[in-house]
Amino acid sequence: MAVLLHRLGHGAYRHRKLVLGIWLFVLAALITCVGVFGGKLDDRFSVPGTESQRALDSLSKTLPEASGASAQIVFTAPEGHRVTEAPYTAAIAQAVAEAEQAPQVSEVVDPQSSGAVSGDRTTAIVQIQYPVQTAEVRTSSVDAIQDAARTAETDGLRTSVGGSVFNSKGVHVGPSEIIGVAVALLVLVVTFGSLLAAGMALLPALIGVAVGLAGLLALAPAVSVSSTAVTLALMLGLAVGIDYVLFILSRHRKQLARGTDPKESVALAVGTAGSAVVFAGVTVIIALAALSVIGIPFLTTMGLGAAGAVLVAVLAAITLVPAVAGFAGSRLAPKPGTRAARRAADAEGDTGRTTLGTRWTKWVIAKPLLTVLAVAGILVTLALPGMDLRLALPDNGAAPHASTERKAYDTISEKFGPGFNGPLLVLAETDDGTAATSSQAGAQVAEKLSTLKNVKAVLPPQPTSDPTQSVITVLPASGPDSVRTDQLVRDIREAAPDLRDTTGASVAVTGTTAVNIDVSNRLSDSLLPFVAIVVGLSLLLLMIVFRSLVIPVKAAVGFLLSVGASLGLVVAVFQWGWLADVLGVPHSGPVVSFLPIILIGVLFGLAMDYEVFLVSGMREEWAHTGRARQSVVDGARHSVRVVTAAALIMFTVFAGFFPLDDSLIKPIAFALAVGVAIDAFAVRMTLVPAVLALAGRGAWWLPAWLDRILPDLDVEGSSLQKAAPAAPAEAEHKDPEPVS
């Protein structure tokens, strides 16, 4: 692989205008496709094969209003008044009439017809149904509903609009993300000591992100792409794109400082550091693509979309970086006497000065057992809240307090009970094709459902276009994300055989709440097998790369500690509400159901990334000197600074998405940001050196028979190091340069 990438680097350097032109042409073509054919993003959560999804699919044909999107206008009378007073009933009636004229609306149910008036007569709800899914509801329709609500405010009523038409708001590029990129640029300037080098690092990364994002959006007309998938692709594309370019370009500049010819230097950087980039990128891609085996379409799209963004970031790093470096030539070399030149010399150990990375590593391994116990103890403590992890999909109760959907949600919960925000739909079907039989069976089912625990109310059965069907709305006494509501769904399903025997009707629980519960349950069931696959893959890959048994086991344990600590912090902040006000978290409750799997997939690749860049230098020092403890110190000298910069950049990019008022993106951004920080600084830079120092020579042991059967990927580019001729300035070095 190293030889192939070396040739690719040579070719991209020589044909730099062509390479840059191809990338810009592809970007322009994709942007054109998005502009001409761009389709709608689809934020539906579906779980094929589940009871709730089958029933919902059936209702989409026989009663589209029940399976489509919904909106609610909540009216609250002024203090001391009731919504049943004549001026207010007239205002509500006018709002109903205007809502009926809104585009796409199929049905508007006023409070008198539905009985949706609170017990104290201060609040009323107008229900609005659409025959289409949320993704297909046009913005103009939602605006018309909000305008209809505002007309009632002139008569003194307070109004708010909620319902499923308000969901994840999609791609966000705002001040916080721009600040994140600006901080990343600052880190690059400090790392390289050159504005030119920092700009050259950022340019390929941004082009790669733009191509990846435009490519995903261009697929929207043909493939179901969610807004969360696009935002995750943007988040990951920025983070890994900048990091991968940083690794290759920092290697290139270090070689230029030693006098290597620019053309050979960039090819060697692509062949060595680029090999590690490809390895790290492939691990992220495999982990993200593995999300498709869970069988949930929106998660498959998220995984494949993010994997595509990472793939583009890898391609940009190994082709655009040498091309852009070709335009700069030797100007990227640190000028003699500058701080950047001194840092390059320090990394090679030529100045006698001790780098910060060397000092840190020496301090860590001075008492390695104490370091291991301290770090492991802290991470296990941080992971403890994760034992209380509860998973669910967020609803309007997790929206910002000032938003209209959150106001509607809170008012409904207060005046009608939390279950009114998450009704269950029970589809009753009989074998007899007469409407009378179906209606009678539906009434019997409704009567029996009302006796179940945690049921607050059961509405009369509603017929569909199929005479064998009726739909019964069940209002739980608990909210949509409550474990009691989850249990109610289980109770109804367990009662299904008895209901079939006594009423002659088969029942199936569906609706948005039931579908979300099924999604969360499917993800919960998939979590442990997915962890096992990822950990097993990490053991195999690192065994191949480092020809060791201790290093893969240590890396896997460190990865699990990072994931556990990250999930523990997520539970503490988002589920328990610790520091929620300080951090601007609007709601405490169950964690987003797909967050753990996304965190595991992404953090796995990043952990392998940092592991390779840190440990490869240590392994090469061990191969040259045979001094186990000293090789840990000398190897860290070459890579700690770059890995620190990479982790800071990735943390900043992820943290830049945290301020978003999006109930899906905010916890994911938080989990990834703290996960990167914990894994890079606590595990890779602290725990790893301490464990290697403790293991001594045993850290690099591999049975001979296993060494023979494992393939040699040459991720470190050792074949190039042996073959590469020394530059004049390099002749005085006896050992090849360790890979960072």
C-alpha cells in the first residue's frame, strides 16, 4: 500500500493542475445536480418488519390522515377567562376556517368536535391532519397554520403551534460552525508556525467536505436522505478532513526542513503518513457502513452518508494535498531559525532540547502502574452514569423552550396530561368483511384497552376505507418517552391473543410513539453485537499493523473506556440534567436512541487513527534500539504534537455543532467532542504509554506462527523508508525517521 500511495503522491504532484481541475469540476457538477434535481430530505423514522411499521403502512392506504403528519394549534384564554366564552369560540372558529385553507391540509378538527378542551376550560386544541409524511409537508403550509393561529391572538388568546410537522431542521452552517473552523485554522497556524501552511492544509479539507456534502445532497431525489444524515456527514467530513490533511502535511514539512526535495518529500509523506490515513479512514468507513446491517433505513443512510464523507476526505488527503503542495513547492519548508524549524529539529532530537511531548511521556511512565490505575479509575467513574442509559427518539418536548412547538408541547402536557402528546394508534382488523362487525369488534377492543394499566383515555373507534378495519386512539397517562408508555405498548401486544379470542379482531399498535419505541428497542438490541463486531475488528486490525498481542488488547480496552466515559457524561447531562442550564440543554430525558451506535462507530475509527500515529513511532524505535521503555519516550516525541493538534481540531469542529437548537444533533455533537478529548488525551497519550512501559519487551511479542499467517499491510511505510535515498541533509542520521 505504501508503494502505491508513494506513486500516487508523485503523480498528483506532477499533474497538480489536472488533479485540482478534476476536483473543482466534480464539485461544480455536483452543485449543479443539487440545484437542478435536488430533492427533499426525508426525516421519517421507520423500522421495516415490525408490527408498528406494518400497521402504519396499511393505514397509509386506508386512512392516510392517521399515518400522515399532524399539527396542533393550542389556544389559551387570558387569566380569569375561558376559551368557551363567545369571543374566543368565534376567534377559534375563524382560525379553524383559515387552517382548512392551508395547502396540503386534509382535515381540521375543532375542539367542540374532538372534545379537546381542558377540564378548567382555559385551553383548547385544534387538530390538523395531513395525508402526507412530515418530509413532504411544505414550509408554506406550516407558515399558513401559524398565520391562522396568530389571527386569534388579536382577540386576546395565546396561541402556539406544535405537532409532528416540526422536526430536525437539517443542515446547519452558522456562526458556531464557522467559529469552529476558525479555531481549527488557528490550531493549524500554531502547529505549522505558518499561515501559508495552515491555509494549504485547510483548502483540501474544505474542498473534500464540499464534494462529500454536495454528493450526498445530489442523491436526495433517488435515495431517502435525512437532514440528520447530512449534518453528521458535514460534521465528520470537516473533522476528519482537516485531521487527515494535517497528518500528511506535517510529515511533508518536517522532511522539507531536513532538506528533502519537495517532490520526493510529498510522495514519501503520502506513502507513509498517507498509509496511516488510509488505514484510519477505512476503519471509520467500515464501522459506519456496518450500521446498515441493523436494518433501520434512516440509520443506514446516516452510516453510509457519513462513510461517504470520510471516503472523500481520505481521497482529498492523498490526492489534493500533494497537488496543492506542488503549487507551493519549497515555500512550505520552515525557514531556518524560525520556531517551526526549531520544532522540526526538536522532533528529530537534534537540538538536545526536550519537547513537551517527551516531558509528558516521561512523567506518565515514571510510575506507570499508578498512571494506569488513576486513568482507569477516573474513566470508570465517568462511565458509571451510563448504567442508567435509557434510549428514545426526541420529540417536541426536547425543543428549545422559546420555540412554538415546545410551548405547545408543555401546555398540552400541563392541561391534558403528557400522554396527549404521544397517543397510540391501535389498528383492529376482523376477518369478516362487514363494517358493522368491524365496528362492533372495535368497540369491544376499545373497552378492553381502557382497563389496561397506564391508560388515561380511549377514544371511540374510527373506521377506515377498508370495512374490516377500525382505528382506536389510546391516550397513555405518561409521556411519549416514558418507560411506562413503553410498557403499555408491550402490554397491548401481550394482550393481543386474548383480544383476538374474545372480540374476533387482530390488533396492532402503531403511530409515531409506537414506531419510535420500536426503533429504540431495535437499536438497544443491536448495541452489544455491534460493540462486539467493532472490538473484534480493532483487535484484528491492530494485531496486523503492530505484530503484537498486548497492543490490540490495550487499544480495545482503552476504546471501551473512552466510549463508556463518553456515554456516562451524556447520561449525566442529557438524561439526568446535570449542568443542563449551564450548557443550554433544554430538556432532560432519554438519550437519542442511535447516539451510542454512532458514537461507537465514529470513535472507533478515530481511536485507531490516534493509536496508529502514536504507537507506530514507538514500534519503530523499538525495532531500531531494542530498548522497550526508551522507545516509548522517543517514539512519542515524533507524534504527540501532531496528534494533540488533530484532537484539538476535531474537538473544536464537533463542539461547534453543540450550540445548535436541534434535539438530534446537540447530544451527538457533545458525545463526539468529549469522546475525542477523552480518547486522545486520557487514553492514547496517557494510558497507552503507561501500559507499554509496564509491559516492557512483552508489549511487542507475537507468536512466530501467528506472525507468519498475518498479512503485512505496511501501514507505517517501512518499505519506503528502506528504499528511499537519503537527502544530503539526512546523511548524518543513522536511523530512518520514525513514522509519526
